[in-house]
Amino acid sequence: MTDVLDENLDDANVFAGNEDAVDGDGHGTDDHGHGGGHHSSLGLSNMKLAMWLFLGSECLLFGALISTYLLSRARFIQELLAGNPNVTSTMPDFLVEEFQEAGSVQPLFDIPFTSASSFILLMSSLTMVLAHKAVHEADYRNSKIWLSATALLGSVFIAGQVYEFTAFYREGLTYTGNLFGSAFYTLTGFHGVHVTGGIIMLMSLLVLAFRGKLNQDRAETVELVGLYWHFVDIIWVLIFTIVYLIP
Amino acid sequence: MTTDSTTAVHDAHDDHHPTEKQYWVVFVILGALTALEIYWAEAFREPGGGILVWPLIIMMVIKFLLVAGAFMHLWFDMKILNGKLFTWAFMGALVLAMAVFAIVFAAFEFQV
């Protein structure tokens, strides 16, 4: 797998018009000294520009998911408060009563638990930038530590999300039961899948690091994974406030 | 490129990225804002479910900007890219996307 990743990295450098970055051993040796790729006429390396474009498309995806969630929740609450049997029959009576009494879906959420998850993800963003800084400064020992810490914190976050989903399902909120359940699980589930994708990227970097192939020339590769990871963190900042804190 | 000029590029690159201490400061601010958000959401929740939403949104935006600006190096890259096409393309797309979402929200009306 890492050989394939290795070749892909070299191919990416060649594609970016940065043939000088690839030597016989597959190690980058470009003019910038960081595998920085060729700077495009836009003033940014092609690889970084591609990542920003990808993140732009991700903004649209999550923008649509968050909008759908807000609209679905508003409609769900309206119909719940009006006592629409098509909605109230989709959940256990105690949950319907709790929602109606509060006038929102907030009683479902365990805010202290989700707050801890949020803090863990924020902490993983810090360890990610420290990993990038360590690779950039050729501090390979610390780069392994920070990358491992980031992957571990991401895994803890995912474990928390699995626990949360299980708890909500046991309380009676199912994916296909009603509009709110569908929108909630889709939004937070998509985010969870993105975090899982980020963990896989981090594990790949770790394999490269332990094989001695993650050197200073590839600092930009770590930065690109970092950009993705921070983006996922930013999305959670939005989800935490919009979904969990604002009724 | 000569060794001297390579070193110069290294130095320029370093100048445009935060120090480790700055990263930690940003993290502490993010943690404090998260704690404040939770306190605000719990302390100012009214029995009917109402809450003072705007402070939460402002804190969320500050956290968004801190992560994007410091951790994603946007503040520092923007210094390099200031006035270049990427900046205008990025800002233009951002404004367009926000306008589209605002129009979508404004277009919805629920009837029970």
C-alpha cells in the first residue's frame, strides 16, 4: 500500500510539473526543499490548489447537509408540537413528550459528552499542525508522535460517535423513522465518514514515517492531509453549535 | 537554485507560518471558547427552549476563523497571495456560496 502511495506521490509531483522533485529513490528534491510542487499562476502550488478546490466542493456538500438538517428539524418540531400523528408515531411516547415539553430536540443530546468529543477533535487539530511543523523541521521522532496522537484522537472521536448513535437508536431515534432522524444521522454520519477517511490518511503517513520515507521533502504532503483534517474539524465546530447547542 | 536562495525560500516559508507557541495559544483560545459556548448554552437556556443564539453564532464564527486562519495557514498564505487571482477566486466563490444558501433559506416556508 505504501509503495502505491509512494508512486502516487511521485506521479503527483510529475503531474504538477515538478519532475525535479522526484529522484531515483522516489525522494523529492525540488527547489523549494519541501516537495512544494510547482507554483501555479494563481500563486499557489498545484497540489495545494487542488486540495483547496476539493475542500471548496466539500463546503458545498456540508452546506447542503446542514441546510437540509436545519429545514428538516424546523419542520419536524412544528409538526411535533402540532401533534401530527404521522410524526409522533415514529418515536416512543416518552421521547415525544420530552421534545414537546422542551419545544426542541435538545433533550435527546448529551451535551457534556459531545463537548468532550468536540474538545478531542480540537486537540487533534493542534497535534496535526505540530506534526506538520515537526516534518517541516526534519524532527522525525516528534512527527511520528504527533501523527500517532492525531490518529488516536480521531479514533476516540469516532468511537464516541458510534456510542452516541447507539444510545440515540436505543432511545428510539431511527434513521428512517422521521425527517429529523434522517437529517441528523446523514449530517453527522457524513462527518464521521470524513473523519474516518482522515484517519486512514494519517495511518498511511505513519506507515511512510516508520519506513523512513516521510522526510522534509514531503512536508507539503503532510500539510495537505492537515488541510483536510482541519477542514473536518471546522465542520464539527459548525455542527456542534448548530446541531447540539442551538435549539 | 543555489543553496543561499534555497535557504532564503526556507526562511520566507518559516516567516509565513505560526510558531509552536502561537499554535498552543490558538488551541487554548479555541478550548476556552468551546467552554464558554457550553456555559452560555446551558446557563441562558430558558424553560420554553429559547436561548440567546447570537453569542453562540459569533463564538462559532470566531472558532471557524481561528482554525482556518491559524491551523490551515490561511492568514499566512493570504499574505503571500494578497492581490493574486486565487484570493479573488476564493473570496468570490465564498460570497457566492453564502448568497445561494441565504436565498435557499429565504425561499422556504413551512405550513403544518
